[in-house]
Amino acid sequence: MPALRVLVVDDHPLFRYGLAAALTAAPDTEVVGEASGGTAAVSMAAALQPDVVVMDLNMPDLGGVEATRRIVARDPGVRVLVLTMFDDDESVFAAMRAGALGYLLKASRPPQIVRAVRSVGEGEAIFSPAIAVRLLAYFAAVPRERVEAFPELTARERDVLRLMADGRGNTAIARSLVLSPKTVRNHVSNILRKLHVADREQAVSRAKEAGLGEDPGQVGTARP
């Protein structure tokens, strides 16, 4: 199996040298280039076509987030591993949105970085343990998208069904939704057909089971 071709990007010469040395010493990675800034990284990535770019974020000419965005936009097959001192949420999510596949802190030990390069090269997402915990906490706190009951119905048909479940008759539904009685009757017919029920009472029962209506669990009598 050919060695992973790696481009190292960092504006600190000593850190860049040490990282390149650690990757060169690994039997399955090959450092094909070193860049001291984001602008050079973009042009070198286009010319050298590395498998993995190890990217710093804070650089004087072009930041690592924008450099990552440009590299991935030009060639989605290039995997970017961010290696930085910044662990704030803004930096992490900006890098992910730009297309980075991994995010490690510079405090990571050289063997950890080499393993991360291999993982990213194989298409796996990799994060420092502390960042992984924060990512999990973030996504756990994001409210799940509410699933609308009866997705086969249109929004207007759901409005009609909700009012049916409240015990409203066609006349009251027409007044509430500012529709003609004929339009309401057509909506009711479509609801019965789409829900595969025989009559209005069965439709109301299905609606209440799904939590629609003012008093779910009780099938109401239609009010005019």
C-alpha cells in the first residue's frame, strides 16, 4: 500500500520541522511539502495533490479555515486535519464547516498526531478527546427537529384535521380558516382518502391518537 502523501502547514518553523520529522519517521506516511502560510498551502496542495493536509489555523497571511475551504473546494478528495492551539467552539465549528475532517490540539503527542493523520487519510473523522466530548454535548443539546404528524397531508389539510379533532364542523372550520364550505369539504374528502379511513369519526380518532385537538383521547362531537 503506498504511503500517505502529507502536506504540513504551520507558520512556526520549529514545530513544522518536528512534525515533519515525526511523519517522515513513520513507515506509512510521506511528507511531500511544507508550507508556512495558508496562501502557500493552497497553491502547494493544488500542485502536489497530497492525501492529507495537516493545517494550522492561526497564520499571518491566510488563515487555516479559509485555506481549508479553498483546498477542499478545489479537490474534495484531499483530507484536512487541523492541528492547532485553539480549542474554542468557534474555531472548531468553523474548521468543520470549511471541510476539515479532523481536529487535534498541538499538545497532542507525536504518535497521536501520526495516528490521526492515518485515520483522516482513511476517511475517518478524528478529534482530540476533550473536543470530542464538547461536540457530543453540543449535538445532544440541539433540539431534534419536530416530526409533523401525518406527513402525507398538506399543511392546510393538517389545519383542517386539527380543527376537526377540536370538534369543529365544516362551517366553523370554514370561518376559522377563511375558506369556502366547498373547499373545506374537499379538504375533508382528501383527508379521509389519504388516511385510509371510512368516515370523519375515524379521521378524528386518528388525529387525537397523534396528539391533535384540544383534548387528545376524547373523540368530540362536531360543533357547527
